[in-house]
Amino acid sequence: MSLMNVDDALGLRREQVREKYKTYLSSPFASIQVLLNFDRQYVRAKDTRVWDAEGREYLDFVAGYGSVNVGHNHPRVLEALKQIEDTPKIMPTALQQLPAALAHNLAEVTPGGLCRTFFCNSGTEAVEGAIKIARAATGRPQLVSTIGGFHGKTMGALSVSGRDKYKTPFAPLLPECVQVPYGDLDVLEEVLQTQRAAAFIVELIQGEGGIIVPPPGYIKQARELCTRYGTLFVADEVQTGMGRTGHMFACEGEDIVPDIICLAKSLGGGVLAVGAYVTTDEVFKKAYGAMDRALLHTSTFGGYWGNAMACAAAIATINVLIEEKLPQRAAEVGEYFLGQLRILKETSPVLKDVRGRGLLIGLEFEHSGQGFLSRFSSDMSVKTVGDFGHMASLIAVDLANRHQILTVYTLNNPNVIRLEPPLTVTREECDQVIQALAQLLKQKKSFLGAATSTLTGAFRSSKK
């Protein structure tokens, strides 16, 4: 037996990390990262920037898929962890201070009468909890969600998510799940008026669907339909919450109060995994309000006790967001960034659409680029590269490798690049992204040729 310690791990070189990923984790995932030249080792991070082992500096416009809203390694979040170094971290047999304080804070910052919190580790777990409490509180079986939505990849969350690619291998999923078109109130009402639906779960902006902003009034009227037919309205704010769209929660921008709100990602300050759902006193009591029902849904690292370190990080994160006015900053910088991107779109026929709210922005491209792949390399079929053959992926490769700007595409629409930086981002940093995009989009054909050649070379190297 040969075990590694942390010093050993930090001493691993890039080639050694590749090999261990391929041997002990996922060889296909490792090959994808190598293929895109995304297997760099990042060794330092601060605010909006990260540095690799060679000392190169990058702008991070992925931000952990929206997990790093307060910036990388915010000093107040790290200090909160130091404050509890000697305390017990997992204590399900007691009532502890930190979970109590975090639940208090969440009741303070969430809208309306949301006041009862259940802790977990991730967004998909928050959705699982919301699905369960909705069924338990209403006694109804049906779950309604939207086509193109994304709520996670565990069985329940996957059942109410879009894109068959992620669902088909695991069928059959949960029964009684119905999907309706995002933005279509008539179809939604047809489903809800049967009064079989326990919950309508919806993203306030579809994230993985391609940063799809709902039609004006859709969310508010959907909320009203749910109230009319006795269906619980579940707001999935895992990606839109914690200041991302210019409000602390996107539902505030829509002037609604959900029955249940799902949170995760940036709740842990980009440091620790923590999720939660928050619901009303009425819904909670109907589902779990009696002593014999109190433990129907719990978790070793969540439930009503939480993880002390995760709770401390979340407490600090909420305070940072409020005191540093980061939601307002997201609104102001986001408005500027969207405006500049829309100007760029007018001169770039390749750029089909620019959309978003606050600092959750999507760029949709006109062509997939897959035809160019076959033209430039007989080695690379669409089947071989999958979503990575879309133009959005080629642009992400170019932004990272030539401009040192990190971006990714959206899972349910791989021809859309998401721009989702920390909320501390400056206008000047947004300008860097605009300039890089303008440069690479100036001549579509030459860009695709260069990017595809880079991808082809990496692909051939990865096969060696």
C-alpha cells in the first residue's frame, strides 16, 4: 500500500494528474479536458482571477458555474472558517449555534413568509427535498416542470429536468412528471387545472437551457395559476440566487414569493458545498410538522443540523453579499456588459443572440461549427467530440488558450456560452472579454480554422 498525503498531492505534475484521473477517476472526462487543453493546474485564486502552475493569470468567467459570487477566497469567508477550527463539525445529536444562525439569516433575506430551512450539500439535493416536501404537504403525485430546464442529475431532480441525453440512460425515472414549454401559460394551466400537481418547479432564468429569460409577466402569472389550483410554486434559484441577477433572489425581480425556494452553489461562498431549500411555515407543518414525521427526510451532512463549516461559510457569504452590495453591483455591471455585448452582436453575424440579466449572460452562436470539424480533420467526427464540436466550445477553447479567459457552454444548449463571473467583476474586466470576443469573431472562417486546428492537435496528442 502506497498512500499519498497532501504534500504529495500538491507535488503532482500535470502528466501525473492526467494519468491518475484516467486510472482512478474518469478516463473519458480526462480525455475531454486534455482535448480542450483544459487540464491546466490552477494553484492560486483571488477574487475574479486564477493562476496556473506556470504563473499564467486568467480571468474566471465560469466562477464555479455561479458558485463563486463573492469572488475566489474571499477573506471574510476564510476567516469565518478559522473562527470555528476547534468546534465539532457534525453534531446531529444536538441543537447547534451555526445552523440556527444560518436558518435565521435565510429567513431574513428570502422574500415573504419563507422561514423554514432544510440544509443539504448541493442544488440537486435541494430539489430532491423540495419535491418530497411538496408531495408530502399536498398529498398530490404530479410534478410539473419546463422543457429545457435543469434541476440536477439525481433521480428525482433529473426526472423534472430537460434534455434526453442526461435522462435516457437512467429510465424509467420518477412517474407522474410532466413537462410544459417554458413561457407558455396556456399549457401550464391545462396541466394545473386537473389539480393533480403537487408542485411546479421552474428556474427564474433557464441556466443550462441556454440562459433563457422568461417572457415578461410569465413568472408572476405562473405563480398566480399555482395559487389558483393549489399547486406549490418551487423556485429553483440554485444558479439565479445569491445576487446573480441583480437582486438577492431572481423572484424578487419578478415580484413573487414562491412556496419553496432552492439554493446552493454560491451559498457556500465558493469555499464549501452547501445547499438548502427554504419554505413557509404552513408547507413545513403539513409535511413534517408532527414529531412522528420530523425525521422523514434528513441527511448526515445536512438536515436540521447542517455541517458547521458549511454553515459558517454561508453565514459569512450572506453578510458579504449584503454589506458589499453585490446584487446591486451585479445589476449595474451586468447592464453595462450586456449593452457592450449587444453592440458587438451588431457587427458579428456569427453571434446570433445576447441575453441574460445581471451577471448571468448567454451568447448564442449562429452555426455549430461541426461542419468545420469534418473539413479540417477526418479524425474528429461529431460522435467523437459530441457537444465539444459546437462553435461555442471552439470559442471557449480560443478564449482560454489565446486570451486567458475561462468560459464554458451550457449543458442543455451547447451552442451557448455562459458568462458568469464573480459579482465583484469590474467594467474593465468585462471590457477584456469584449475585446477578446471582437478579435476572434472578426473573421469567422479564420477563427474556426485556427480553433479547429488547435482542437485537432490536442485530440491527436490525447490519443498517443
